[in-house]
Amino acid sequence: MKHGARNQITGTVTEIKKGGVMCQVKVDTKAGNISSVMTLESLDSMGLKKGDQVSVLIKAVNTILVKE
Amino acid sequence: MKHGARNQITGTVTEIKKGGVMCQVKVDTKAGNISSVMTLESLDSMGLKKGDQVSVLIKAVNTILVKE
Amino acid sequence: MKHGARNQITGTVTEIKKGGVMCQVKVDTKAGNISSVMTLESLDSMGLKKGDQVSVLIKAVNTILVKE
Amino acid sequence: MKHGARNQITGTVTEIKKGGVMCQVKVDTKAGNISSVMTLESLDSMGLKKGDQVSVLIKAVNTILVKE
Amino acid sequence: MKHGARNQITGTVTEIKKGGVMCQVKVDTKAGNISSVMTLESLDSMGLKKGDQVSVLIKAVNTILVKE
Amino acid sequence: MKHGARNQITGTVTEIKKGGVMCQVKVDTKAGNISSVMTLESLDSMGLKKGDQVSVLIKAVNTILVKE
């Protein structure tokens, strides 16, 4: 599978917090903990659970650089 | 400075590619190379250059998880 | 602190509505009320509360122009 | 016309910068200058030009709050 | 009304799921079911309900292409 | 491959326009023509060309509903 997102970070799902419509999935990566928010429906259709290996895709336009 | 982006990855600017209106900035991080696209004007107002230490901010809603 | 978001609007936090995973923060600005949605965790890590002075960052790619 | 973007700021187009595929449109508003990036094709199909009155739509999830 | 989003898909609202702050609106289109997430407040201010005819706007930068 | 984007529309690449850093890819789908903007580097790493079958992924939070 090839995709048009410039950034891809692999990791392991460590926690899933569910709200009424959305959920927050935490992924342990080499760059530390990364959180992803998606709909509960997407979570269900992926069958995502703790321990799963995943890739985090991030389009380059969806990042903001900060310089101290 | 505190911000409302859940994800923050630090790194060093390694390359800047300029287009007519936008530019692509590459940042070397623990999670590999991360690209950020912004306007040339933002690049100029930040005074960003190769070797700068930066943080890459990513909102949790702007990530997509993929499971093979 | 310098950042790569082209748009920055300052204001005062007037209301915080909490959901199960996300929250909505309202900011009173010169351009009227602006709402920001973030995770509850980001809200907590910022320690955000009513009356706080904040800046609203918006990347230029995340706006849509409409002409009547 | 009703839309599902929580934030709407009105203003006047003051400048249009064109690149190869994208363009940057500057809008003078009560909250200062706001930049919007879109495709050249969207610019053409809108027939946008300097002096036009426009609304800037911004979804609440596409904002990042910063507290100094 | 003219807008700066390159993609527009029309359809009919078939379901609305409400959370604490956000909601998910499902729209039946020629391309199948499309889900949109917005704040409950935007839902209310639009007065959106099942059976409504709507357009789904999507900026070109907010899509990711995938090739198997 | 399973992904956390709620919306997926399949189609055929019909045109690729290149700028200095970004490009615009047009995809013919059941819902009409859909444009996707990505970096030239992502285009190259995907090896995308006219006639390719692709899926367009769109997160539910990245859509805006409009009611006339």
C-alpha cells in the first residue's frame, strides 16, 4: 500500500479512551507518545485494540513548526 | 509557552525546499524525517534555516492510524 | 516563540465545554467569538481556564473563503 | 447558506499571490490580516479579486490555542 | 455562494449521532455514505436534521490518496 | 490494510498538475471529480500516474457540511 502522506511513524497502541462519538488512541513510538483522535466507528471498523502495531500517517500540511 | 496540540516532536531542520507560495521543511527527529509544509511568508517570519532546533506540533485530529 | 502558522488572533477564554474525550473552548476576540476544539488532555496539560489570555493559531491551509 | 464551520470572520481581499498550483489570499479583518491558501483552480472558479468581500470559515478543530 | 473548497459532494442526511461536544452526521451520496464530524453547536445553528439536502465541502489538501 | 479515516472514495487518476513543491491530482469518482493536493515528493514516492486506480481518504473532521 502506498499513500500520499509525507510522514509515517510506527508504534504500538497503548491506550484507547472512548467518548460519545470520538475516541483518543495513544501510540507509543520512537518519538514518544502520539495521540490520534478518530470516530468510534473508525475504531470499530479497524478492530483496533491495545498492543496492535500501527502506523501514524500525518500530511505535511497538518504540522506546525515552532522555534523557541 | 503552552499549546493545545497533543503531539510534539523535536528535531533539527535539515532541508528547505521553496516553491512559489509554499515551502517544505524537513526535520530530522527520533522518529525519522518529518516534513512540514507552510507558506514562504511563515518561513520568512520565523527566520527558519538549516540546523535550527524546532518542535513539530501535530493535533491529534490530524493523524490517521493505519493497521496492516 | 515563533511558529509556522500564518494566522494568530488573540483573545480571552470565556467558556469551556467538556465532552468525553474532546472539549470546546470559546475565545472572545476582536473578530467575535472563536471556538477551538481540542482533547481534554490538552486542556488539562495547558491548565486552561476562563479569563486566560490566549492566542488562536490557524494555518492558512485550514481556512475556506466564501463569497456571497 | 448555513454551514458547519463554527468560526466565520468577514473581511476584504487585499492581496493575491499565485504559485504553480496553490495561491495565498490575504483578507483584511477586524482581527488583522488573515491568509488563506487554496488551489489556483478554486481561486479561478470563485473569480476572486482584490476588494472582494469574503467570509473566512474555520472549523473549530483546525485551531490551536497557545498560552504564553 | 462561491467557496474556496475544491471538492463538493451533494447528498441527503441519513443519521445524526450526538456526543458530549461533537456529533457525527452521515450523508448518503453517489460515492456512498460520507461522515462529517462537527460541534453540536454547529449542528444546532444549522438546524440540521434527517432528510436534509446538504453539500459536503472538502479542501483538496485534506485528502490522502492511497494506491494498493 | 485498515485505516482510521471514516470516508473512502475510489476512482481513477485523470490529471496531475505540478507546482514547485506541491501538486494537484485529479481523480474521477462516482461523486464527480475530486482533487487532492500533496507534496511532489509524495507523488514521486507513490509513483502515481494517469490511469492509476486510487482511494481518496478523508477524515470526517475534515469535511464541512453546507445547507442552502
